[in-house]
Amino acid sequence: MAISDVKEYAHLTEADVEALGAEFDAIRREVEASRGERDARYIRNVIRLQRVLEISGRAVLFASPKRAAWLSGVALLSTAKIIENMEIGHNVMHGQWDWMNDPEIHSSSWEWDNTGAAKHWKHTHNYLHHKYTNVLGMDDDIGYGLLRVTRDQRWKPFNLGNPIYNLVLQLFFEYGVAIQHLELGKLVAGRYKPGTPERADFERRRDEALTKMGKQILKDYVIFPALTGRAFLSTLTANLAANAIRNVWSNAVIFCGHFPDGAEKFTKADIDGETHGEWYLRQMLGSANISGGPVMHFMTGNLSHQIEHHLFPDLPSNRYADIAVRVRELADKYDLPYTTGSLPVQYFKAWRTILKLSLPNKYLRATADDAPETASERKFGGSTTAGIDPVTGRRRGLRTALAQGRRRFARRGKSAAR
């Protein structure tokens, strides 16, 4: 169903895992030791670019009753919002730039340009998601409490709406993030009893969320449109469009990093007594990258390097491309999969999982331990010992075993077709 023994699934011994962890630690130390003016200049230039784009977009929208100005304003503003949320806000709040000791670019003070309160996001994302990445019952980002994305989530008739829920979640993704910290499922289940400390804590978080949402709505849909005078209505629709574009893009990037084939899920049993090396291994197996060039990497906030981000969430994002070369080398050395693909391919796979898992398991083809979207160590039937290729002398481990499994599956499919 899901991986319950990460070492066994990875075809690694305990010594292998700790050696791999030591090599990742060495990468971290090297990057930390080399941070400096070049990195500081990078983030400051990104912030300047973002502000120029936003100011330009706001200025152009004074003429937004004209179609060309409306389109230009939406393009400028949505680009500015994407950069602020992805490459600046997300990464600043991860503490990637705290080493600069600049109070204006610090995880403790940054408040980003969307409806989610920074303090709430830092708990649900930095702590829960990154500590318990893809651990069922611990990581709320697995389906966001709404979508069924693994067979380990028991099917319910509610899941038939998977495609519709995701379409709505895409368009209003910032609101989904904003309410995630409220854990509304517990409210519906009656776990926040009136008069209890749990209820008081929920009400405090609710009020903080509503305050941030209210400020954001007032800014985007009242104040800025009002400043453009007679262009109020066209500016309002332009702001709506820019936010929707940012939401859909953010959702797509995040889903491509967590839900395509090869981004594995794990059970709670797997993290009992988890070592530092096993944590690294789980991050690597549970994440997926998006291939592309510098523009793609920049516009995703370098989350196209999702594997590297999950291995080193607080290292500067502009270093991920270089770190990725080292991580690929380690994947080759230990014969581990390095899941990557183009944006269309990864997005298609994420959507395929969402569509497929809207149905009960009896309508699905692969077994629960060998599904493309979630596998387990049981798919190997106990054959999880790495070997050495007698011809090349290279290690034969998980990546080789997965490739062999895909070939066997393809042959069975051809035989059935005959």
C-alpha cells in the first residue's frame, strides 16, 4: 500500500543509508560555507524585479478599460505575484536567507502577498509537511484533506468529485492554503468542544486567518481598483484574473512535485526511530522534479528542483541547480531513482492519479503495492538486496529493480492484448 520500510524499499542497508546521509550532509556544509555576496545580490535583485513588475502592472491598469492595457496589466501583475509567492515568499519563509541577518528578508518578518497567514503556513508547511513529507496521517499536504491521491486513503463516494474538487482548488489555491491550518475536519467531527482549550485555540487561528484574508481581499478588490477611479471594474477583474493565474500556476508546480508517478507515500511506521539518513532518503523518494531551463526554474521558485528543495529546504534556492548535479551523482552511485519530467508530463501524471483515484479500487488495474502513484517494498517480494552488475561493475539496486518491473508489466500487458 505505502512504504513501511524505506531502507528495504530503497534496496539499501543501514550502513548504505547512513553513508548516503553523510554525503548529503557534506553537500549542505559546502553550500553553507560558500554563501555570500553573490547569493545576497541574487535575492535583492529578485525583490527589485518583482516590485518593478507589480508597480508597472498597477500603473498600466489605470488604462484597463482598454483591452490591450487590461491584458498587459494582468500579465505583469500575475508574473509579479508568482515571483513574490514562489521565489521570494516561499523561500524567504523557509529561512533560506536568514543567514544575511537582513530584517527585511527574514523568515520571522516576511508576510507574503496572498490570503494565507505566514505564521500558519510556516507551521503546516515548514514543520509538518517538510518533517513528515508524504507520511500518511501526518502530512496534510497529501490531498489537502480533499483529494484522494493514494489507495491508502479509503475510497468514499465523496471521492467521485476528485476532478471537480481539484479544479476548484486550483482556482482558489491561496484560500485552500489559508484554511489548511484551521483543520476544519476536526471542527466538522466535533473535536473542538465549546469551552475547551482546543476550541479557544481554533477560534484564535480562525480569527487570524480571517484577518489576513480580509486584508488581502480589501487590498486586491477594493483599494487598488478604487485608486484607478473610473477603471475600478476593469481593474477589479484584472486583479481577479492575476490571482487566478498565480493560484493555478502555484497549484500545478506543487502538484508536479508531489503527486506524479514516482513520488512515493509512507506509513507512520516508517518514521518510528527514523535516522537522519533515512529522513534524507524519504525526502528523495517522496519528491519529483520538473525539467526545464532557467526561466522555468525561476518561475517555479526553483521548486522545479523539488527533490533538492526537500533535501535542503533552508539553503538558497539559486543554488538548487548546482546541488541537483551532486544529487544526481549520488542517485547514480546508489542506483536510486531520480524522478523528473517536463511540466506537461508531470502535470498529466498528477491529474491522471486524481482522476483514477476518484474510482473505487475494484476498477483500478495495478495492485495496491505496485500502483504508479504509490508503491511499497512488498512489490519486490522480499528481493530487495542490491547486487553488482558483472559486466559494468555498477550497483544494481532500486532503480534497476523498478526498470525491470516496468518491463515485466509491459510484457504482461502485451500478452493480455493477444
